[in-house]
Amino acid sequence: SIFTADYAQTPITVQSKLVVSPAAANAMEPRTQLKTLIDSATTSLAVEAQSLSDETLVDAIIAAHQAKVDVKVVIDLDTSKTPAQTKTITKLKDSGVPLRALHNPDIHAKAIVADGARTFVGSQNLTATALDQNREVGVLTNAASESAKVQQVIEGDFAKGEVP
């Protein structure tokens, strides 16, 4: 129904565990959904994104780290040179957030795992453009077995990454 509405250029509202961008397409604004997931972390937070520059989400990651949540962030090395990414990298590093950049494999993932039990996987980069302007779709799940798989990949990429 999302793609049918796009094709017809008509608005649609989705109420589910889907994270749909832009905000007008979703009953709950996508940035709020992702921030809520980040804010829910009490023990661990694993984030992997090709691009990460949305200020609300970056601030939520920093707040989790300051709350003593075990935070790990992985970004793509190739996109780490853009002005928005450079600003984000500086902000995360200045806040002491553990951050790694990876070139091989090329990071195209967009994933967040909170406490190894709640996960987002989708097409949304964690940027204002992806959340506010692009048609993007992701899914939230509470399936711990699937969350563990995603977290394992993020932690493996973190271990292979370099400090940007």
C-alpha cells in the first residue's frame, strides 16, 4: 500500500512496526521511533549506519553513552569525509562515544540494536534527509534471536573498524 500510494502521489498513514519516511507517511514520526529505541537502551546500544548526522539521534546516542550504556557506533569510512559526517564524528568523539569507521566491507547497513533485544533495520540513513524527505522503509522487531544476529554483525564490524 505504501508503494501504491507513492505511485498515485497520495498520502498514506501506516500504523505498525514499520518505520516509514517521510514523516507524513507514518502515524508516528520516524525520528521519534528511532529516538525512542535508542532511549530505551539500558545496558547496550549498537548502531551501524552508512551515514549518521541527524542531530536528534546523535544527541540520543551521546545521552545513552553518558548514562553508562555500552555504546558502539560503526559508520562507513567512505562517507565519513562529508561535512555533516565530519561534524558528527567530532561531536561523538568529543563525547567519548566509541566510534569506528569501516571500508571493507562497504557499510550500507542502517541498524540499531538496544539491549540485544530490540532492533531497527531499514533503508533509512540516520540523517535528516532520509528521515524527512526520502521514501524509506524500515522495521522494528523485539525478536531477541534476530537482534542477536544484527548485534553480532555490528560488533564484528566495530572490531574490524578504525577510529575515524
